[in-house]
Amino acid sequence: MGFWSKFLKLDRRWVFLMIGLSVLIPLVARISMPTAVTPPVQNLFDAVDAIEPDGKPLMLAFDFAPDTEPELMPMATAILRHCFAKGIKVILYGGLYPQGAGMAQLALEEVTAEYDAESGIDYVFLGYVPGAGAVVLSMGEDIKGTFGRDYYGVRLDSLPMLNGVRNYDDIPLVVDISGSSVPILWVLYAGARYGQEVGVGTTAVSAAQYYPFLQTGQFAGMLGGLKGAAEYEKLNEDAGVRQIRKRASIGMGSQSIAHILMIALIVLGNIGYFVTVRKGRNA
Amino acid sequence: MLSLRSPIPALLVCLLLSTPVFLQAQETEIPDPPPPPRNVVARDNPDDGGHAVMVTWDLSEDDFEGGRVRGYAIHRSVDGEEYEYVGYVGKGTSEFRDTREVLGNVPYYYKVLARSRNHGDSEFSAPSAPAISRAQVFHMGRLNAAIATVLFISLILYYVRSARRGKELFIRRIAGLDAVDEAVGRATEMGKPILFVPGLSTMSDVATIAAINILGPVAKKVAEYDSSIIVPNRNPIVATVTREVVKGAYVEAGRPDAFNEDSVFFITTSQFAYTAAVDGIMVREKPATNLFLGMFWAESLILAETGAATGAIQIAGTDAVAQLPFFVTACDYTIIGEELYAASAYLSREPRLLGSLKAQDWGKVLILFFVVAGTVLGLMKIEFLSNLFNV
Amino acid sequence: MNISTNVWVWIASGFTLCIYSFLYGDNPFYRFAEYLFVGVSVGWAMAVVWYNSVIPKIWTPLAENNQYWVVLPCLLGVLVFSLFTKKQSWLVRWPIAFVMGASAGIAVPVDFQGYIFEQLQGSMLTVLNVSNAVAFIGVVTTLLYFYFSKEHKGVFGRFAGVGIWFIMVAFGASFGYTVMARISLLIGRMQFLLHDWLGIIE
Amino acid sequence: MGILMMVQFFIPHPLSTRLYRAVLDSMIIIGVFMLVFAWRSLAYFHINRIRRRTEHWWYSYLTFTGWIVTAALGIGLGIGAGTPHQLIFNHILIPLQATMFSLLAFYIASAAFRAFKARNLEAGLLLVAAVVVMLGRVPIGQMIYSRLPEVVEWIMMYPNMAAQRGILLGVGLGMISTALKIIMGIERGYLGGGD
């Protein structure tokens, strides 16, 4: 057995160990990397920035679950910080699936620890109602009617921030944060049907699929993966938004090293493959 | 005067006086508000159930990149005298849809002013002529979607009907499918089984249905070649369906006795436990061919990796776009997206599958025509074709 | 070093380590975490549905707002349970047909607008440059690849062949992004262990 | 039903809107019942495991314990900030689910090494594009070649977008035709049992 074929039969636990270390070491050694801002992120930032302070609210939909939390939560907190720092009102919407409300709650806890924001005045938190697409459509008719009460059980009619907010006409931008195909639901139902402007924050997996919608303007902007969140954090920083912990930016060093390792593995694997195949042919 | 004698009220007065003065001082330092927008027009918002008025205006002369205008505030009146604030839009926008408690059959007047960040507000524009909101019965803006829907329905009905009447509808060969025959033959030669994974989703998934349509002919071939097939399932309902399908295929091949009841089975609904179990089967049984057809999620790469390591010929097909890259790199043949549906129609020859596939092909021809024609016209700056598809 | 004193953080990190133990091989720790996970997530969702839909959508309209039409969809919903019986299980077709029919009806025009019209409009060029031309060729050839009524031969076959190249580049991009996503997740968990639990890093 | 909802889209009249709202609410309500049914199936599955003493059967008790305790705490004590419900979510559900999926990072690495081969020209092209994108989307790529992020953005915006759009148009047609077939009663597979 030659070197390459032995190499290819390496116990995969060694590979597991390598990946683990490639993430761990840069985190502990605090290797940081500069981040360049890409147009889709800039566009989303600008769209949020254009919302009038103390005017109509931005809607931030949390359509993600813990499995994508590490990528998507930094986006949510970065956007929330941006809004609270500028005095932009926010409707946090727990999203179309049950677990989203928990994520929204977490994001609020983190950001309200840094900014004085009060429920009903600076933000409103809407919970989960089953029905997915039906709920998105329903909000186009009447938001208060769809939910009735906020996440804490307070009647929406009694919240000052929602005075004059009836449906999508009163929401300049919806940003949907999701790792699934939910943003398409927003584009189709809120966007196509009600003309709502929609932005998206999504996982790196889904990002590639959303470029067609970006190009047509169906999405106002997009944050893709941890890198997208790090870019937003950078824009926040440039705009003077106070952020205590820039979680996404910190992770960029590990991300770089792990990618390099991954590429090295693919290249080595392929070299091994061609060498062994050729040997197999000659023999 | 009395109040000034004691220090506290005096302080209060000072404060009260100084605050607005101070604020005003900051604002009046840079007066020079932008010019107001012009030509404000209000009319009934089209295509709605009433309760909305569309207001449009010409942008303020100072509304450009770097200009002073930050946005526009829209004010409304029912009598042309008392105006109330109804909404705000950002700069560069010249229309506003007023839906704030708009009543039907009441005339509304509108005025718009431009706002700036540091230069105060402009004067009001001249008021618009009155507009009355009414409900419409048909949404003219959606006429295009209505026409497309009707057209597509007729296409489907026509082709499904002609397929039912037994008309031959041509479908091109699918590369991965041809490999199935070869793979079944190889399995027989080697005396090893074929593994068929019908995806991890439920019966309501189109991909699962497509996979089962492919399973039938494959199982039949296996029966004819006297080879064997293993079908592990993640969904109990899918398991009962696949069992019936495989059994039926053996009967059709004239070898009902050769069907092994234990070859089609349900494992568990847990995603990763199922994956681990299928991995185990691949390692132990070393199937000659692995077919992964249907809906897959994150487990796709784990399955394909293990299969590749066992040296089996692997054919995968799914409409889960995010998983296709892993199948392409780790499998020998991959049936991509829509090809899976085409493959199921190709093999099953079911009229409703064939018919709708044909209708979809015509849809693609129409799309291609519009894309090409629209581009040719668009490059000549004629945009009427493109405008047909406004939503 | 700033180790967490929060008992919940300890629980969370305990579970995290239980799951990672699977990398070495299947073991009781992993199974413990896995089975508990299934139960907890269902129980959690139950409470959410109770407060966010049973109460506001069924209880409140019936008991407080006198909207008795709500009874109708409830009856339809109850038919779902006909699946428990062998003989009456066909009744389940009513609620399913209602939901499927209604959502299909809502979807069709919306799909036309969102998937077809806007994408179509976006594909029509108005400015000619290299990038736009690449995009144009990409859309056309990809569509041709998925045209099933003609064999991939001759000129048509060559076009469809270009289409598959475009598809592969797109898959490559999506592959890259997927790798990125999984690593980000791993980073997230590592940050949790090192920052929230052990307090070693910032 | 479907035809009704389809026609509704084209009619903006208030009456049509009111009907539409009622249908939407009904869908939400039926959704609740379907969820209940799904839960029952899961319970049934685990009860069976315990009865039949399948391998690792006693772990099913764990599932039930988790289930009952969480549901009781949630319904009994309410949901929202500071409740046990929220704590369980933050400290049990999140770590478990996130960790499950982060395992995939390890598996991709192992698959990258052993399975992702340039078997043919197409797969080769795929891998090259993947490597470029992976490099271009992290800061280190920018250090290697300063314009790499732009290159990747171009790939995403043009060739990738074009292919995705082509696939999307096809998928869109497919979804529409499935929906239409359901409305017209041609497609009944979703009712179970086939036709």
C-alpha cells in the first residue's frame, strides 16, 4: 500500500481533531482579521439607516432556530443596536415558527442590557402564531388583528408605538433573519402581494440562492453568514454605534483558518485520488 | 415679577426660557430650508378595496445625492383648511399611498413639504385637487397574472388529456437514469444488493413521490435480473408505500415469490439516527449501487461520503438545491432538480406527470421567448414588453 | 480565567459536550442528550402554541368576542383525528383538502408574480456589458438544460452543455457557502464554551 | 376552495378581503389540530418502543420526561422573559440544536478529504468555484489577493445568479403546475393512498 492510499484511509477522527483545533486556536490566540464590506450588506445597512428616527417602525422577523443561531444572532443584534442607537422604532416579530420567539427574546436581552429601550415605546415584541404564510398575508391586512397581544400578553391597542401602525403600509422595511426558505415567503406574500420592502439576513448556505432576488430588487439587501454579520458590525462601528462585543468579527480569524484547512483537505484528497487512480490503471 | 424674588421659581423661569432659545439658536444658525415639492396630485389608489389614496408629486429641486432634502411629510385635509400629518417617505420618493383611516366617498386634499436634517422644513406645496377613494371590482394591475394563470391551466389540461388519450409525449433521456440499468447489471454480476434511499421527507413532498415513481421500474429490473434491493425508510407512511411498490414490481416481473419482506423497512424518524443506520447498512452489506433519490437535508454529505468510501456506484437525485453540490462531488451521477420530476415522468409514463411536464416545457419556451425578445427590445430602449410583467 | 457561576450555563455546556462526544463514537452520553432533546423541544412548542394560538385564535373569539364562525374551522380540524380510526380515516381528506386547496390558490398568482414575472423582468437586459451578457447567457442556457422535450444533441446540446457549466459554478458557490455556514456554527459553539462557560476568551 | 382564493387575489373589494381573512384564520386553526396529531404520532412511536423493548428503549422515558416537564412548566407558569420556559429554551434547546448542526462542520471536513473528488469536468469546475468562494468570503482571501472579494461578489452576482434564476424559473413553473393540479383535482397524491 502506497503513501497516498494509506493517507486516504486515515481515521476520520484525526480530521475531526484538525478542524476542532483550527477553530479553537485562533479564538484563544485572538487572531483578528480586517473585514471588507460588500454591496448587499451596505445596501441593507443603508435601507435601515434611511428609516426616520421616531417614525414608522422597522420590522425584524426572527425566523430562525438555535441550529443557525451562531450565524444569525450576531446579525439580529447588530441591526437592533443600529436601530436603538439611532432611535429607530422596531417591531420584533418572533417569526413564523415557534422557536423564533425565543431567539428574539435572547437578542433583546443582550441588546437592552446596553441600550435603554422600553417595550411598547421603543420596540414591540410579537409572538408566534401558527400558519406561516397565512400569518405573513394576514399582517398585510391588519397587524394588530393578527396578533391581538404582544409576546408578554399586553394588548397591542394599548401600546403607544403602534399608534397609526395598521399593516405593511406603515412599515418601511421588513428584515427577515432566517436560515430556511422563509425569506422567499416574505418576498412572495409581503413583497409581491402587498408591495412591502423586504431585506434578509441569512445563513451562508442559503445566501447563494438569494442572489436572483437581490438582483431584481425583491430583497433590499442581504447579510450572508457570519461574514455578513461581521460586515454589519463594521458598518455600525464606522457609524459610531456602540457595541460591547462584536461576536461575528471575533470569529473571522477562526473562519479564515478553517477555510484554509478545508481547502487543503480537498486538494490533498484530490491529489490522492488521482495518484491512486493512475496507479490502479497502470497495475 | 413676584416670582423672581425667591430663587427657585426664578431658576425655573430661566430654564424654561433658555431651553427653547438654546434649541432655536442651534436650528436658526443654518436656515435656508429646501424648496418645497411641486405639482401634488391625489387620486384614488387603483386596484384596492377603497380606503386608500395615491398621492404623487414632483421632487423638490434640492432632492439629489448630497442635497438637503431628507424626506417628505404628507399632510391631509377633508375641508381644505385643517391639515393633519399622515405620513413620511424618504428622499427620492415621489409617491405615497395614504391608507390612514381613509373613508370611501369623502374628498381629501393633500399638501406635501420637504424635510431636511439641518435646514428645517420647506414651505408647504400648493394643495392638491380633491381625491375620492373607491373600491374596485377587478385588480387591473394583476391582469397579467390572471392571463398567465388561465394560459397555464389550459396547457396543463390539454397535455394531461392528450397523454391520457395515449398520445406519445417525448421526453429526453436523463443521464443518471441510463446509469441505473448499468448499475443493476453490475450488482447482479457482483452478487451484491442495490440500496435505494427514498429521501428523508414525507409523502407530501413532490420529491418523495418522484422517487417512488422511479423505485417501481428499478425494483422491476432488480427482480428480472434476480438481484436484490434494500429500501430503508425514515417515514412510516413512506415505508408502507415503498413496500407496496417493490412488492408490485416483483409481481409484475412474474417473480412474486422472490420478494423479501425484510428488504423494505422503516428505521426511525430521527434524522441522524436514520443516517447512522443507513451508514451501517452500507458498511456491512457493501451494496454495489447506492441510489439516493428524493428529499435530503444536511445528512446528504454523510450518506454520500460513506457510500463513496465503500466503492459503490452512486446515483443521487434531489430537488434540494443546497444539497446537490455534495451529491455532484461525491456521487458518480446526479439527477439535478427538475430532472428528478422528469425522470419520474419518463419512467412511470403517468399521464398527469407527463402532461404537466410538457406544460412546464411550454412555459419555459414562453419565458425564453420573452427574455430574448425583451432583451432585444430593452437594448433598443423599448420597454413595453418588460412592463407587461410589472407587479 | 473567569469561569461561569451560572448553573444554566453549566447545563448548556454539559449538553454541548455530550453531543460532541459522538465524534468519537456512539455512546450513552450522546443518546441521553439526543432523546431528551426530542422531548424538550416538543414540550416547549406545546406551550408556545397554547399561548399564541389556542388562546387568541380559538378561545378569545369564542368566549369573549362571540365570533362563532370559528367553530367551523375547529370542526374541520377535529376531522384530523379521524386518522386514529381505521374506517373513518378518509375524513381527514376534508381538512387537508381545505388547507392544500386554499394555500395552492393563494400560491398560484403570487408564484407567478414573485417567481416568474419579476425574475423574467430582471433577465431582460437594458444595458449591455460583459457581466450582463454573462448573466443573460447563463439564464438562457440553464433554462435550456431543463427543457425536456428535446434530446441534448447538436447545437441545442451544446447550449444545454453551457447551461450545466453555469449550474456547476452556482453549485460550487453554494458548496463554499455551506462549508462557511457549518464552520460558523462550530465557531459559535466554541465561543460559547470558551467565553460564556470558561471565560477564557473575550 | 383553491379557485376561490385564486380569484380573490384579483379582486380587491372589501368583501373579498374579509372572506380572505376568515380563510387565513381558519388555516391557522386547522394548523393547531394538525400539530396535535403530529405530537400524538410521536408519543405513539415512543410508547411502542418502550413496549417492545427495542434497543435503547429506556431512553424513550427520557423523551417523555423532557416533554411532560417542559410542557407543564410552559403552560403552567407562562412563557416569556424570565420564565422557566424561556430558560429551558436558552440553556437546553439552543445548545443541543446548535451543537447537533455544528457536528456537520466535522463531517464536511472528513467528506472534503475523502469524497469530494473531481470525478469529471463538471465536478472539477464545481470544486474550483467552491474553493474560490471559500477563500473570497473570509478576510484571509483578501490578504492573498486584495480583489478576491470583488471577484467572488461578481461570481455570485452574475454566473451564480443566472444559474440560480434558471433553476428558479423552472422550479417556479413546477410549483405552479403542482398547485394548479391540486386545485383542479388532478393531483391527489397528498391525500394519501394515491389515485
